[in-house]
Amino acid sequence: NSVSLRGTEIILDQMKNMLCKIYIKEDFKGTGFFCKIPYNGNLLPIFMTNNHIINESILTSEQNITISMNNKFKKIELEDKIKYTNKDLDITIIEIKEKDEIKN
């Protein structure tokens, strides 16, 4: 069906601007993605990954992480961000501010 194929192409094209690689201390650690979640009545832009990639230990010991998307790199300062991590759910969420975004 050409309609569903076109829909798949649109979704894959949008995903290029959501998925990224994560580097901690110059080592590739994993992947994550950008999205927005409801928070205090607004949509909060966040970066989401797994707890086994970025966990409480990393959030307290590191001052920043580096992400890359479409071969563009950006350092994300971890200070003054809303952060949440949960080992049981294997999830970590970090608030993203406009200055953290990678522009195409």
C-alpha cells in the first residue's frame, strides 16, 4: 500500500532528528532520543536514554555529556537541568533547553 509506505518514510525522516549517539568521557556509550513530555501543564523537551547508559553515578560525577546527531556534536551541560533516572525501569531523562539543541 503506497499510503502506508509514505507514512513510514515520513516517520523515518522525522527520526533522523530525534535519535543520537551519546559519548561520556570521549567513549561512545549508547543511543538516546529527543522528545517532549507533559510536565507542570507544559511540554518539556527532554533527552531520553537507558539507565544502563546514563545512571545516577554518571549524573552526579560528570558535568556534561556529548551527543552527536547527523555527524554534528553538542556538549550538554548537566547542571541546572531536571534529571530523572530509574534502574528498575532502565530509563534516564534529562531536560533539554534551546541552547542544547542540535540545529540542522
